Amino acid sequence: MNITTLPRIGAPTLTFGASVFLVLAYNTSFWKTFLSATGGARLGNLPVYLGAFIALVLLFNALLTLVNFRFVIKPVLITLFLGASAASYFMNHYGVAIDASMVQNVVETDPKETHELLSWQMVQTVTLLGILPSLLVWRLPLRFPPVRRDLLVKLGTLALSLLAIAGLLILLFKTLAPAVREHRELRFLLTPTNMFQATHGYLKRKWATPAVLAPLGTDASRGGKWAAVPGRRAVTIIVVGETARAMNFSLNGYGRQTNPLLAAEPGLVNFTNVGSCGTATAVSVPCVFSNLGRDDYAADKAASQEGLLDVLKHAGFDVLWRDNNSGCKGTCDRVRYEDVSQPVPGDPACTAEECYDERLLAGMRQMIRDAKKDLVIVLHQKGSHGPEYAKRYPAGFGKFGPVCRTNELEDCSRESIVAAYDNTILYTDFVLSKTIDLLRAAAAEDGVDTAMLYFSDHGESLGEHNMYLHGAPYIISPAEQRRVPMMMWLSDSFRERFKIDNSCLAARRTQQFSHDNVFHTVLGMLNVSTAVYNPKLDVIHPCTRDN
């Protein structure tokens, strides 16, 4: 039967039906977690499941009743269906949750990264659960009651819904209270309310950013008798890894040999117990280059003040950010910036779609030779960014296999996903080793005191706990997304210039550190004197002979 021949249905019927559809169609992740939180699928828990379902339907219906007006309700429902279908796809397939940081990731993701997340399964899901229901709603003939009666119906619906919800919560409180309290991730999984909470949180952060930037560390100077050596320059490379998790580094005890070159690197100090500030680039990068620390970090606070790179500029360093990713998230806005991510025809370090991280080192040796003063270079890797891990490394680094070569991870075995990911770590091992070789040569041949500090912005889930990728709300994030690699290499002349005891550093390698230490460690290793420096957070400070 053609839909236009159907009798008109009442607008309240539409909102109730839409509420049932929302609770059932888009909340697979929520219900799986809810079942687990309440003791698993058991017949005895049926009243709890039924009560929770009815309460959610009534809640959604009450909220939709508030916007159930002619020319309003249909656009609202269409927006909900389209947004919820996309959100549910990512939650179901990658195990992600929707919060403000995830919205920020979506807004700040570049077109290349967005393209990698698109798949036929996503198109099918959005078509089935988003486009088709939207078309039905758009074509469905509705009947609205007279204004006075409509108002009474709305008030009655709201009152009865709230009373029923309250009654259900009282009856089920004994089971629901501990489940909600112990499983706070439920609020990030309930669709579409999670989308509104997350968007509100993101916009609140965005709009709260003040227009005036507060200065930081303007008193910075290169203090101490060892800071300035006539005729010699210091060059420090900070490598910001992408999506590299510590547990897949053989330097940290991983079974596969993913770090053969770094393992043979004399003088390298690898820190084995390091935590990230966030679980996504949009959080971790601004956080690690700020002096706030994870406990005090907020996006608006970080955006309202200068950061580490500004302090280094105040101290007289030349600072460069070179990027093979999606930008510096505001941390490099006031220093030199180079984007090397765009493919160059004929460049062996690039494919037709993107460039490998080796391109970050292009022309670096000459840049070091040409530097007129002490130089700090930040290299932002593409690293191990998923889901198409196999695109992150050249063919010669496909040591582990077979590998997953699609962004539809559900079509791949977990073993093939991990193999592709491990190959990205193997390639990072090569890039870091090549960086050290470059710095070692500059120290030996160009009379430059050189150093490298590497850390990743966050980790990655590869199927543990049925989670993939990253970006989980920190409070519920697994260790796979929070434990990151960090390592340091100092040339002999750098250690001598700044009086750093490498054996002391090596003795600290198993101690617990985090992104909170990076800001102060960089200042400490370069002997920068400023009031914003905290020696207690400087990994190197106990190992300097002049402390």
C-alpha cells in the first residue's frame, strides 16, 4: 500500500513509536553493558530489563512530546535517526563511547582520517536505521489535535510519564543504583542522549575559550653555567607518536620483536610505565604541551594560555613543528609550522594518498646545519593511526602477518588486526632509529649537541573487551588506550653540556611517569630556568650533577 493512502496517525502516536524505535534500534551497546552490569542475562532479572526498557521509552517520549509540534517534530526525528544510526554504528563496531572528546575528535578529524572510517557496512547501517526511517517519518501523514486539547495531552503525557518513571526507579532502585554507580559508561552509551550531552560539552568548551591568551613562562631563560657553550648549538627533537600503545613495544616485554633497531641502540633510555593525559589526540596533545597536568587539564584552560613551545621561545630557542598528522591542536599556533603530510609525486616516502613518517626527516640534516641558534623540533607522526593500520608503513615493513587491509575490522580476525598494528610499531622503530642516527651524525660531524625525546599521545584498543580504536572516556578507558611508550636518547656531548647522568636515568626507567612529566622534563633537559618549571615533575632533574 502506498504510504500516502494510509490514514493519518496522531502526533502522540508518532512520538511514542519513535521512542520505542530509538530504545530498541540504536542501543545495542547500551543493552549489552546494562545486562552485564545487572548480573548477566537471567530470567530472574526480566522485571529489571522490562522496567528499564519502559522507563527509557517513557523518558524519550516525554522529551519528544516537548517538541511535538507541526513543522518541528519531523525534522527533529529525522535528525535523531540519522545521527543515532551513525553513532550506533561506531559504538557497535569499534566499541567506542560518545562523549565531548569524541565530538571534538569528529570535528577536528581531517578528510583523510574521515575517509578511513567510512565503509559499506556503515552505509548499510545508516541507510537501514537512518535514511529509511527518516523517509517514512517524512512521508507519514500526521493528525494534530486542536491547540487547547493538544496542550492538555502534552501536559498529561509529561505528568504520567514522570510519575511512571519515578515509580519504576523506586521499585528497581536496589538493582539499578549499584549498576549505574559502578558502570558510569552507561551514560556514554545511551543513544541519542549521549549525542546531546557530548555536543553540549564540546560546545561549552569551545565557546568558553577566551579571546585573550595568557602568557606563560615569559621569565624563561637558559640558566646555569652549562647552558651556553661558545660555538656549539643544541638541537632537540621531540617525536610525538600517534596511537602507539606501550604493550606492543618489545622494549617493554612484548613477545614479538617490534623494536629490533632501538633495542640495539646504545644509550637509549626506555621508560616502561607511562600514562597518557587522554585517549585521543585532541585531548592528549594540548594537555602534554601544557603545564596543567591531567587532573587540572581542561580544553578551555589549555587554550587560554601559552604552552611549552611558547616557553621555549621565551627562553630564546628556535622552535619548529613539523606535522604528518592532522595538526597540532593549537599547541603550535605561535611557532613555525610545516605540514609534510600532503603526497608529493615521485617522493618514495609517499603514496598517492598519504606520506609515511620517514618524510618527517626530509631535509632535517641541512636544517640542523643551517640553524643559527639552539633549536627544538617537534615531529608529529601518523604513527599507528587506525583503522587502516596497513597504510601506515611501507611494504618492506610487513614482517608480521597475515594483516587486515580494510577499515571494516569486523571482517578481519583479531590476529590480522594485531599483525598490521605491530607492523606500524616496527616502522616507528625504524623512524626513531633513523632520527637517532641523524642526530648522532650531527653531533659527530657538525659540532651539535643533540637529543631525542619520544612519547605517544595515547594508546589503542585492538579487540580487548570488544573495543577497537581509541577515544574512550578516560574514566572508563582500558589500559590499552592509556599506557604509552616513552624513551629518550642523548648524545655524549649533550649529556656533558647539561651534566646528565645516563646511568641514573636508566635506573629510573621502571618508575611511574605520565604526560604530566613531559613539560617539565623538556625544560629541565634544556636547563631552562622559569617560575613555571617544577623540578619534582622533571624526570631528568635527579640525574643532573648540579641539582
